[in-house]
Amino acid sequence: MCGIVGYIGKRDVAPLLLEGLQRLEYRGYDSAGIVVTSPKAAGLKMVKAKGRVRDLEAKVPARFKGTTGIAHTRWATHGAPSDINAHPHMSADNKVAVVHNGIIDNASDLRKKLEADGIEFLSETDTEVLTHLIARSQAETLEEKVRQALRLIEGTYGIAVMHADFPDRIVTARNGSPVVLGIGEKEMFVASDIAALVAHTRQIVTLDDGEMATLKADDFRTYTTEGTRTTAEPTTVEWEAASYDMGGHDTYMHKEIHEQADAVDRVLRGRIDDRFSTVHLGGLNLDAREARQIRRVKILGCGTSYHAGMIGAQMIEELARIPADAEPASEFRYRNAVVDPDTLYIAVSQSGETYDVLAAVQELKRKGARVLGVVNVVGSAIAREADGGIYVHAGPEVCVVSTKCFTNTCVAFALLALHLGRTRDLSVRDGKRIIEGLRKLPGQIAEMLEQEDEIKKLAEEYAEARSMLFIGRVRGYPVAREASLKLKEVSYIHAEAYPASELKHGPLALIEPALPTVAIVPNDDLLEKNRAALEEIKARSGRILAVAHECQEKADQTIVVPKNEDELDPILMGIPLQLLAYHTALSLGRDIDKPRNLAKSVTVE
């Protein structure tokens, strides 16, 4: 969840690192720090600050020169946000500096042992344990010092290490938390996210779990934590630095909502096969015979990805007639689930690094399951661990709350459902129908975004609410779940989502004029059932905002959404609710791109 960036070369390192930290701000953090040195310098120089990167930048002295350095944005786990708890952490002799993402599970035991040996700790963090372990090692090389320390560590980590006695190198390691190397011309970079690298290089190497690397200005080498050399070939990333700019919008969230028509066009491009009324998904590594042998589909994700998985499961059941369901990966990995060889497992993650999802994938692979990944980041951990999958091609998503990646993930599931359906019993006619619907999506999204001014006025009205209820039935329920999540994430208004059919089984007790209800009312075979739910709310003086394909008589206001095919309607009905959450938060003065307590890529348990 935190951000790492490092550099070794000939350039003045502090401005590069601060720029890199700014590009990682979207991941969420509460403090930041930087340490630098050079071959001619006498030791390491460090500055840390609670707050934003700009607060750190204000503390960096004018004469803070160096050509090697590491920096970090911290999201608090062990110890409250403070200058002392911020990374990097330095050893008592000021020779070793460490930045760390992840959690050291046995930090408490190691800390007690180190304190018994006379080590005095300055911070409350688990990371400081690792710093002292490296500093105490008697090994002759920095690589071996780090290896010896890591052998004592239990937990997850992505680290970068500097040592005053080895100013010509940075040593990195990964276990469960992303580490990416950037390969430049007589300069090298390291980061936890390619966002920090693309302004300087598009040649990257992604470390695997259990892998380490040594970076020097003109070279790098990778090896396992046991010391065995590994072969790492750089790959070229498709995203450019300009993709991370706001492009004239006031916030990244607003920009990314408005990018959705183009993003959906990208995920469809080159994949539709009109001849056979199906789609090409070459990355699945799943031939027609294997696809026909699937008896069940289980989709695993967290947060927004889980909600996209719920929509995906419904489309797979409807179009492919395969039993399918979605489950939070964080629950699945702890409940000792039965792994069925006839089940296809699908892991969903925007970053491809979400730890709970990655851990579930690794457990499934250990048990022999077939796992597909649906991710946005090429070369991410889940993409590498899975047997195959689909890239959603949403482009970089900088705002902490997900919008365009959610929409593209839902479209990717529509493609998968169509593919599985056409290998089984879905007719050519229905295949053509879905393809026509998919092709309409970009234009219909653009049409909906033209309603922004009207949705803004609605949001300003509803911003006064202390709590909101979201309801939907079958296809509408996952939309309600995601809309509820968006509102609470970005506006901090309490929101709950319920199946509309469950109202009479408890939630009706909450209905009153002060509790607005947002109702998802698609014009499908359940339209009258949904209208009955509106009647129940109205009879109890409830206020209703409907999202529907036509104005609803019992609703106080209706956001009208263009009609597509029934199976694809949920994709469109989520768009105006993203705008509702955005403008509600805007009217309340929230920090929209960086909501409190949240991070973009959740790489801890």
C-alpha cells in the first residue's frame, strides 16, 4: 500500500525521488521520507516528515546532494503517522537505511530479542527490526547481509536497502509486495509501482516472490534469496508519463470517469469475431474442449473487484449457463475451501498485486486448480502466477477509488461470458445480440456523461444525508453494492446496499424521510418487482432516487440511463452513480483522489 522509489546513477537524486513520490501519492499514505548518498559522500543523509510529499519537500535542505537514494511514502500499520515512524529507517550507526512495504509478522519477537541484546528502538514500526538485523550482520557483502536478515523474517516485504559502506549499490527484495526495476542508460531505478518510473524509462523488470536484485549505475543482476542467479529480461511498458497527468480535469477521479468511453473501446478492440459471433481471448490459454469441461466458475476479488466479479458471475451464468458465483478473496483464502478440479477460478485485481487475491491464487495453484487472472497491469504478480487471463486495458488509474477499471473489468467479464457461451450452447443469434450491445457501450457511456450537470445538482441535494440505502434486484444488486462503496469511500457518508427483495425482511425498519434510497431499476423482466419495492418505500415516506431506463412514477427523481441488452445493462447503470459519489464528495469538500485511511493497491493483509 505504501510507495517505494529509488535511483542510482549520475543525476542529482533528491529531485528525482521527490518527483517519484509525487507520482505514487495516489496509492495512499500518511508520511514520507528520503535518504541519499554518493560515492564521495561521508555516510547517508536522511529527511522524514509526517503528512504529504510537499511537507517532506519543504524540509529537504538546499544542499542535499547525492547520486544514489531511496524514498518512501508510508501507510501506517505499526505505529501512528509521525516523523519518527516514517520510512526510511536508519540503523544506530547511521550506516543502513531501509524502506519497506508489507508487514513483518514476527516483528514483536525479533524486537524483544534485539532489545535484550542492547538495541534501542526509535520507532514503533516493524520495519526498524529489519534495519537492525541487516546492520548487525557480519557478512562481507551487502547482498549477504540482507539475505541473512531476510532468513529471520516472517511476513511480506518489498524492500530497498542502502549501506554507507557500499555506496555504489541498492539491494532490493520481494516477498508478497511488488518491486519493479527500471532500466535506464547508465542509471537504474527501483519502485513499487511503474507510475514512478515511466517518466524516465519504459524498460522494466518485475521481481518475483523470493527474488532479490542488486542495482548499480551501469548494471543490475537478479537472484533468489538463497543466492542462485536468475535471468531477468526487461519488458517494455505501454503506459506513458502523460497517462498520469490530470489532462485539464480538477481531479483524477473526474478524469477517469470521463475516460471510460475510450477505455471500453480499448478493451473491445481486436477481440470481437463477427464471423462466429464470439470473441478472441488468446491469453486465456483455454481451448474449446477445456472450456466445455468447466462445471463451475468461482470469481475472487476484493472491494470494487469483488463487485465486478459479482456482475461477471451473473453474465457467465446467463450467457454460458455455467454455475458461477463471486466471493471476497480475503474470506476464501481463510476458510479452507474445497478446491474442485472441474471449477475454473478467476482472480480479479486492478493492480494485479492485491495481497489477499494473490495469496488465494497461490493457494489454489498449490492445490492444482486452474486459475485465470483479470487484471489491468501487465506483468503484475497475479498475471504471472495465473494460468492465463484477460488484461482489461483501462490504462493507469490514479485516483484511489476505482471507476474506469471497474467498468472495463465488467466488460472483460462480458467478453469471457460470451466466449464461454459460444463454446457451449449460446446461439449465433444471441452472440450477435451481445456483440451489438458491446459495440454500443462507448457511445452510451459518452451519452450518460453528458448528464453530469443534472447529476451534480442531485448530488448537492443528497449531500445533506447522513446515511443512504442502495437497493437492486439480481442484475441491479451488484450495481447497488458498488455504488454504495463508491459513496462511502469518497464522501464518507454511511451507505448500505441490500437486495431489493430483502427490504421486507428487515431494512424497511430504517425507512424514513431522512434516509434516501437509491434504487437500481432496469427495464427487464423484474421491472414490476422493482417497482413494488419502490411502493413499499414510498408508503413509509421514504425519499427515492431511481436509476432506470425510464422515469419511475414512485421515485422523487430518476436518472435515465440508455437501454442496452439486459445482460449488459449493469455496466451502464454504474456510470451515473460514480458521478453521484464524485459530486457528493465535491460538495462536501473531501479529498477526492486520496480518501482518508485508504490506499490504491492493498498489498497487506
